[in-house]
Amino acid sequence: MTQPQANQAQAELWNGQAGRNWVEQNALLDRLLEPLVPPLVEAVRRQGARDVLDVGCGAGATTFAVADALAGQGRCTGLDLSVPLIDLARRRAAEIGADNAEFVAADAQLHAFPPARFDAVISRFGVMFFDDPVAAFAKLRRAARPDAGLACVVWRGIEDNPFMTAAERAAAPLLPEPPPRAPDAPGQFAFADRQRVSGILTAAGWREVDLQPLDIACEMPADDLATYAVRMGPVSLALPTLEPDRRDAVIEAVRRGFEPFVSDGVARFTAACWMMTGRA
Ligand SMILES: C[S@@+](CC[C@H](N)C(=O)[O-])C[C@H]1O[C@@H](n2cnc3c(N)ncnc32)[C@H](O)[C@@H]1O
């Protein structure tokens, strides 16, 4: 019997509907998640890194920010298993002339990295999707030079991030019951458990592993909320399967679900994250 390919479900998702949604909503998402860029650029600066790997880089917002900070001194390589997102990142690099940002379409858990190539490994929300996180982080460690720094931002728990699950909570009574969320399964909240994540990094050979809470204020114009609510996350994936009446009811329920976050025309929330650091 042939073994299923690692990360197959995530590869299908990010090369399918989720990838398309992230491409189409790229401008909105970049604005929304921009406040999480400076802590990663700062981590690279502190390490004095010159050759940086950005894991699960998506359309490249963090790759471009790091490349810009290293202009004339170094480069940043963004790697992602989503071909549509890497295609977009490459188009953006050409448009802005970011010649020290390069992009690789590959699975970080499976890719044949040159050994000891990078002097820093970073990620904004791109490392929670591995079938085998120990294997993936061991691979990243081997791609890092001795003493290279690791700095990744990952989500803390669902209970700390009510904005992120507002749509699915509001839509739940109108949708078929989803399979129960396995807390450690690959996905947005897979790295919520500090002890578990610390164990994964240590088992993968990273030293000086540390997870510190990082709470970042984020906002978006309330006018963007309708698009965000129906194009991102699990509800967006369920909507195309619904009859028009049910679909409209879900969209209205989701709109109401976000109301508590809106004031003065702006939706505000705190991104409750870990800044996860280590050393190769
Ligand atoms: C939540 S998005 C974050 C994208 C980007 N870092 C950002 O902040 O805009 C997660 C990204 O991780 C990528 N990803 C998931 N599993 C991956 C893997 N095994 N190897 C490389 N990239 C992966 C997805 O394709 C997606 O682009």
C-alpha cells in the first residue's frame, strides 16, 4: 500500500479554496495582519541575520518586510506549499523590484533545503499546519546554521482569540455540525499549547526554546468585515455548499456575530499569539 503524502490535506486546501481566498483577499489580510510584522523584523535585526528563511510565507508580506530591512546587506527567502500564493508573491516582488526577496514553492516538512544555509528562520502563522511538526522543525533546524535564531508567531488558544472564531460560532446553528476540533491537529490553533510546542521544538533539536505571549491590537474597517467574514476561515469553505436561502441566513448570522467587535466603523480585536523562539 502506498503511504499517503505528508501534509496532503493542507496542500489541497492551500492550493485550492483557502489559497484562492488568501490570494483574492491579500490586500485586506496584509492590512489586518501588518501589526504582527514589526516583532519579526525586530527579531531578525536583533540576531544580526543576513540570510533569512520565512516559512509558510503566503503572499510574502513578512518576506518583503525582512528583505527591505536587510536591503544591501542580506536576503530573505519565502517558502510556501501554496502555488497560487507563491505566484502572487513573485509577481509582487517583480512589481516592487524586491531583488533580495526570493520565493520557493515547496512543503517545509519535505523540502530538500541546503544544509546550514540560513542564519534565521521566521514565520507569521505559517508553521501550525504540519502533519509531523517534529520532523518539520528538525528539517528547518538542519537548514539553519549553528546558532541561527528561530522566531515564529503562532496563535494561542481559541478562548484567547474570540474574533477568530466569531464567524463559525455565529454560523454553527445553521450549518451541519463539524467534526470535533482535535486540539493538536494541523490548523490555525495547533500551536496553542505552550508545553506541547516547547516539546516539539526541543525534540526537533532547537535549543533555548521559549514561548512568550504576544498580544497585538489589530483592526479593519467595518466595511471590510462582510468580505472577511464570508471569504476567510471554515465558514467561507462551507458557504458554496449551501442553498441560497441558507447561505443568506448564514451571512446575516455571521454579520451579527461580529457586531460586538465593531465601534465607530472599525472592527478591533487582540491577536493573542506566542512569540516562539529558539536557537539551532
Ligand atoms: C495562515 S497562512 C499565513 C501566510 C503568511 N505567513 C502571512 O502571514 O500572510 C499559512 C500559510 O502556511 C502555508 N503552509 C501550510 N503548510 C505548509 C507547509 N507544510 N510548508 C510550507 N508552507 C505551508 C500555507 O500555504 C499558507 O500560505
